[in-house]
Amino acid sequence: MIPLWQGSCNQWDCDEMGHMNVRVYVEKQLEGMTALAYAAGMPNAFRLETPSTILPIDQHIRFVREVLPGKPISMRGCVLEIGEDKAVIYQELRHSDGGLAASFRTRIVHIDTAEGTAFPWSRRVLEKLEAMRGETPAEALPRSFDPDQPGLPLSEITLDRVKAVGAPLIGMGAVPPQHCGVNGWMQPYWVIGRISDSVPNLLHDWRNRVGQTSGGRRMGAAVLEYRLRYHHHPKAGDLFAAYTSLGKVQGKTHALVHWFMDPVTGGPWATCEAVAISLDLDARKAVEAPPEMLAELERIAPRGLTI
């Protein structure tokens, strides 16, 4: 693996749970991906007016150990798979003691920025990608998802499906210019960020009730794994609407499926599934939600959506 990024967690990188927010993880992942592009012989991939760039289209994230304010962290990465115009890259964030904080397995595509269409890597880039081949460490392998499993076809990800399931609207808004990159598309970390910002509309009161049924604990949540599929790339001024459905429940974990939709066309910007735990904010330990609370969660976020 090669070094890709090094820094620390600031207080303003953290959310109401007291640890680094998911948006900031993906923001640092994108910085690391930029460094990897340099190493692959594509130094202009994220510059203004670049003729080509790389975009994430499918991403698995595993959160292993909390990142708290003031803690130093660093990133390394390698290439797992190489195709004609796509590749799968691996990146990991580690604490200063070497402990794994988070891992990212991202399928990327090489595109023409003018047309937005995929085209093959050059021979020179292919050689550099081959030189960075590596493997995912066993401790970072996916646990809740098969990242290679095909998702729903675009034709089945519609607002009509949302309405049929009865999935609640948890957030909506418009993409501001400052959330877009040099090519005018919404940055991937703002997709996960806006979804994360919307979740309290669904779970704030529910988490408080879980705390009350668990001895009056002060409750929050922590996401353990994500899988995200990026279908289209919104630009400044585009609208979005986020809807949520309950996924699988196992032990102390529950999964939520989020559809990040274009309310104008009725199609998807992105879809994702997050596996999370209810977290005792004082003990920093997982709390298993009682069966009646899980039944309530299914009532407020009916099952039926997948990615």
C-alpha cells in the first residue's frame, strides 16, 4: 500500500454523537483518492477543466474504531481490481497506534468530463495501477454486505416504489454551489452527509424512547457499515429528497435503506444501506433495542426498499 493522507480529527468534524461524522470520513477518502490518482499518472483528474476524471459508482465503508476529537489518523491504499474503464480501490484510515479506524472499498469509473461517459484507461495509467495492486486486510473485509452483489436496476428505483412501500420522507433540500466539486457535480461526501443530517427526523424520538426503556440512558447511534451506489450526479440548484425503509435486523444491529431521490424526475441520485447500533453515549457501548421498539421502527419506516 502507498500513503495517501495524514491529519487529525477536529472538534468541528464531529457530530452530536461526539465522534467524527460519516461525511468527514468520505471527505478524507476523496482526498486520498486524489492522491491515488496522482500515483496512477492522472495528476489533473480533480483540477478545473480536466478532460477526464474518476468517479465512485459503488462504495463499501466499514467503521471499526471511533475517531474522536484531537486524534491523529493516517490513510494508505492500494488497487484491488482493474477493468477496461473501471477499477476497485482500497483505502484505510488508521489510528496512531496502528488500529484500524475505517476501511473503504470503492468501485471507480474513468469518465470523459465533457460527455460524462466511461472510456478506457491509457496504457501508462494501467501500468501504474498494476504497480499498486494489493489486498484487503482480513480485519477490514466486509461483514454485512457483499459489495459485488448487483443492486436494483435504475428502472426499479422510483418515487412510485417509495410511495408503494410507504417509506417516509426524512429530508429534502437543494444542492448549494459550495457542495459541488470542480466539475460541477455534488461531492460524494455531501451525499452521505445530507442523508446523515436527515436521519434524526426519523430516529430522534425513537432513540430517546429506546433510552427510556433501557434504564434512562442517554442514547445515540453509531454506523458500522455502509454500502452506497451513486447513480447520477446532481449539480448546484438540483433538488433532492431522502426516504428511508427498515432493512435487516440482527442482534444489536439494524439496517436502514436510504433512497436519495430527484423529486423532479422521480429517479435516483443515490441509494445506500447503513448498518447501525443504538449507542449509550456515556458508556460508549451498544444497546440492544427491545422487540417492541424494533416493531415501532418498522412501523415508522416500513420495509420494502433495497439498494
